[in-house]
Amino acid sequence: MTIWLCATCGVEFEAELPPECPICADERQYLPVGGQIWITLDALQSTRKATVQEIEPDLYVITVSPSVGIGHRGLLVRTEQGNLLFDPPGYFDDDLLATLRELGGIAAIASSHPHLTGLSISLSHRFGNIPVWVNGDNRRWVMRPDPVIQFWLDEAEPLPGLKLVQCGGHFAGSAVLHWPGGAGGKGAILTGDTIGVNTDRATVTFLRSFPNRIPLPERSVRKIVRAIEPLAFDRLYDGFSPGLIAEGAKESIRYSAARYIGWISDAIRDPDERV
């Protein structure tokens, strides 16, 4: 079967393609200047290469070069109960599948939000129809329906010890993955675009649209902070390299949220601004 992907977001579709990718036609994303472009996995496999690198014990990053779609990175968390692939890429080949099997295979797949679902269904089928965890509030953004999809709301445990937590914000069903074993046992969260690391590598941000610079309202930012507050973690990985707050990540989120809310509510003013 031919596997089709949207060239702009890298999400897979069934054989009957719509005129435009609904995910990219939405205000949070964009369509190419010349209009919708569809690509196939077979065509990509002659021009792309995927690499897998351990970035801390039991956490591996999957990078595709040249990038596909949005260009995010996939993150594989290894546990004694199986491995979870978070935000899978819009690409794989035989070498990548072999490497994943050497690392113990994949027992579950989950994504932070619809932009980063990649080839979730195809990868599930390659690993024995493992569950693909999709937040129920993102149901209308599923572009390839399949029985392997496991819908969830609020919180879910796709594998023992790993928790998906719904935060909202970027999408209604945007989520983070809590990995208690990360950061040497201090805990880590994987956030995709739910919480984005800033260029200063010390603070984070929250947006409805990253490419179109649409902000979130105060209530949405507060909801994100409330959702992650009960979690024990010190480190944060977002969906794009280098995308890392190595330590003090929870305090960074608190500070960044207060600063963000201060600016959008006009509680913070530029000291050089003439009133």
C-alpha cells in the first residue's frame, strides 16, 4: 500500500487524499505558496536518512535528514515494561526499524498533538499493531483512522510508569509525557509543542501557532501550568533539537508563564516606553 504524507506537516493519510491537508489549512499551520504537496514514503526513502542517538540513559532521539514535514524529532523512552515512541517522525526505513528492534522494539506510540503524529499508524503496523494513544479532544484531526488508535482524556498510562497528561493550549488535546526515570531519577517531561523551549535555553513559551505567532490567552497558559504542577520533574525535552531545559525545568515553566501572562495582560511594561 502506498503511504502518503503531507509534505508540509509530515502526517500520513489514507489513499483517498483530500484537496488540502486539513491540519495545514488550519490557522496554526500553513499551506505552501504553490498549494498542497503530497509525497510518498517510498520516494523519501531514496533521499532521506534517519539516525538514532542516546541523549541520556534510556532516552533516544530520532533525527531525519534532510528533515521531513515540520522537522521535529522523535523520542524513544526505554523502560523495563517496553519502549514508548513519542512524537514519531514522518519517515522510517529498514535501517531505522532494525535499530528500533535492537533497542527492544516499540510497545506504544503517543504524540503531543496532531502536528507531530508522523507515521504513527504505519509504525504501529510494523510493530504488531501496538496501540497509538491519541487524545480524544484531538479526534477530528486524525487523518488516518485505524483500530490501533486508543483515545484517552485527561490522563493515561500507555506503559507502566509513563503518564500522558492533557494540558491543552496549542491544541485542546495537547499533552506532555511524564517520565519519572528521566534526569537520573529526578524526572523529565517530553512536551512536543505543548511547551516550547526558547532560544535562550533557560525559559519556555506557549503559543497557539508557532509559525503564525498566534499567542495563547491567560487561561490557557494557567491551565498548562496547573496540569504539570503535580508532576515531579527537573528536565524538559521539547519536540525540536536542541529543545532542552536540563535542570530546573518546573521552575522555568512557572517563571516563563508568569512573564508571558504579565506581557499579554499589560501587567508588565517596557521601562523605556513613554506612557
